[in-house]
Amino acid sequence: MIKLREIKDSVLHLLFPHVCTGCGSDLLSEESLLCMRCMEAMPETNFELHPGNPVEKTFWGRLPLAAATAQFYFTKESLMQHLMHQFKYRGNKDLGLQLGRIMGEQINKSGRFDADALIPLPLFPAKEKRRGYNQAAVLCDGMAEAMKIPVLNKVVSRPQHTETQTKKGRIERWKNIEGKFFLTGPDAVINKKVLLVDDVVTTGATLEACGTELLKAPGVQLSVATLCYASR
């Protein structure tokens, strides 16, 4: 029986190889999509441990936050760029869930984030339909597993299309996104501590616009967490 199981496992591995999303190695546990080598190579910021970190400074004078963080540094032609591409554009939601769990675990350990609920930054509906999912919502699902708090998906909406933010500066990004978010479920967040989540922060314009709308609900305390930090 043991030999038959080993043969079955070997055949399944040939047909459906379980390999690291980062480097292609097959030296990884069945529960992970990343090998230990890639896990150790991921450029952690440790921002969650430090008040006044670069993400928090991004929003100073723009958005009143209780705390803010980003889990990893993002640079071009890097492991994180490869993983982000696999997650956002190659349909690898399982990778997004694992990355979300990492975020949630580290945020919990920091002791700086006291949240009642997670809110994913919404996508324009047509864009979400094309992609098949909202990457921020997938991260939230992974974070929720670690943090044991609910995900609120219908508190804020983004009904209007916006141009890509990639090549815009801070002012252009703000003008492009201003007024494009709407608070559709204020009762769900009244007097609550909420953690707004997205995949990457650069200038912070999109998160600022969404966060400004969330703060229209009475008594909201807002924090921000992203998977990556891309310096300008």
C-alpha cells in the first residue's frame, strides 16, 4: 500500500507539479506556494513595527490614520514584481491568500493595529470582471484567516472608471481618482476601527481618496495596510 501511494504521488507530481511560484523549485511543503529560499529572500520592510514609517509619512497632512504599513519593498525586475505579476495577472489567487496570511500574521504580532474589520480597496466593476477577482479582496481573505476579523466588501464602491495611475505623479493621480469612491454601507463601519487594504502603495492617492470617503462614517478609526511599498 505504501509503494502504491508513493507511485500515485509521483505520477500526480509529474502531471501536476507542485513547485515554488518564485523560483520553480520543488523543495517546498504541500501547504506553501513558496519555498523557504524565496520566503527568506522576500524584502520585508518591518514597517508594521515602527510608528512614523515611510507609509505613514506618505499620508501625513493628507489622511488621519491610526497606523499604516506595507509588508514588502517593491522594485522592478525583482522577486516581488514576479510574485505580484503571478497574483494580479496570472490568476494565482492561492498565492494572494498566502501573502495575505503573512500580512495578517505580522500585523497581529506588531501589536500596533487594533482593527474590527478589513476593507479591500474596491476595483472598478468592469476591471474586476475582466480579472476575475479583486486582488485586495483576496489579500483580505488571507489576512482574515490570520487576524480572525471579518472582511467588509460592500462598504465603499468604485462605480466610475479611472485611467491607469502607473505613469502619473501625485497631483495627477489625485485628480484622476478624486470623487470616484462612494460610501455605500456606512452603517457597517460606524464607530469601528477599520483596516483599508490594497496591493501596493506609491503616492497614496488612491488610498487617500478611498480613506477620505470611509471617514465620512461617524466614529471611524482608519488604518492602512498594503502588500508592497514602491518608493517614488
